[in-house]
Amino acid sequence: AMASQASLAMDYLKHRMQQVQAEVDKIEKKLYDAETEYLSSDSSQMGTLLKGYDGFLSSKDNLRKRARAFKIEDRLFSLSSRTSPAAKEEARAIDENQGMRNLQDGGGLHRSRSSTKVPF
């Protein structure tokens, strides 16, 4: 009877963990999508919260009209979670760069995100 209760408790906890992980995945995807929309919107051509708003201060039309491409590093919010789509994207890019570096020079170290400076 005790073993049966323990087994039921474990099954419940495993199921609950799967539910929680599914919820986290859904929240991270919503954040990633909202961040993509913000970083690629027309207003981001004037600047973003992370890059500043030089476009608003500039009288140069070419600076205002210039499309601002964003990089994975611009995804500060998504990258705050190691399991987000952006973190997985970054890990793939690092792996690809590491593979290219290994082919070129036989090895080397890559810089982890934790050592990058945050511009605050």
C-alpha cells in the first residue's frame, strides 16, 4: 500500500512537472514573439530600449529611414532564460561557430553569454 501511494505521488509529480514545463514553454514563446515584434517594428528604426533612440535625436533622414537589423544578442529578455527559443538559437550559433573555429585552427575557447557586459 505504501509503495502504491509513493508510485501514485511520483506519477502525479511527473505529470505536474510536464504541465509546468509546458506552461513555461508557452510563456517563453509568447515573450520571444513579442520581442521579435518589438525589435522588427517600424518604430524600432528610431531606436530601442536596449540600443537607445539616436534616430529621434538625429536630423539625418537616412539615419531615421535606415532599417535596424537585430541580432540574437538584442534579445535581452528572451536570453534571460536558458530554455527559451532565443537561448536555443544562441546555443546553435555558438556550436556552429565553434565547429567552424575547430576546422580553421584546431580548437579554441568561446566566450559564454555570462561573461558579456550588459549596457546598464
